[in-house]
Amino acid sequence: MVTCDPNTLVAPIHPKAMITILDPADIDTWLRGSYDDIAGLQKPYDPAKMTVRGPVFPTRSKER
């Protein structure tokens, strides 16, 4: 599992890290790119492209 800093959607749930999520267009770079190219992909995923589902955890902010 490769992690990165959390985005604004994940931070209230897990403030230290989130799983690195790749855009499908970046898969070839992830598999065949240089170390610097790959390290550049380890960044928070766009929270506008995500949703959170599941139980409400005690650490999750109630302001939504």
C-alpha cells in the first residue's frame, strides 16, 4: 500500500495519510516512469472526484 497526505475529504477520518489513488491516465507512468515521475504521482486525489460512504466514525467531522 502506498500512501500520501490526505485530501480534505479524508483528513477528518484519517488525518495522517490516505491511499494514493491514481488517475487512469497515470497508470502507465506509475508502471514505467522514472522514480521522480512516480513520486510526483503520490499526492492527494481530487476530493471532488470522491465520496465517503459507510459508518460514521468517531473521528469524522459532523459538519457536512
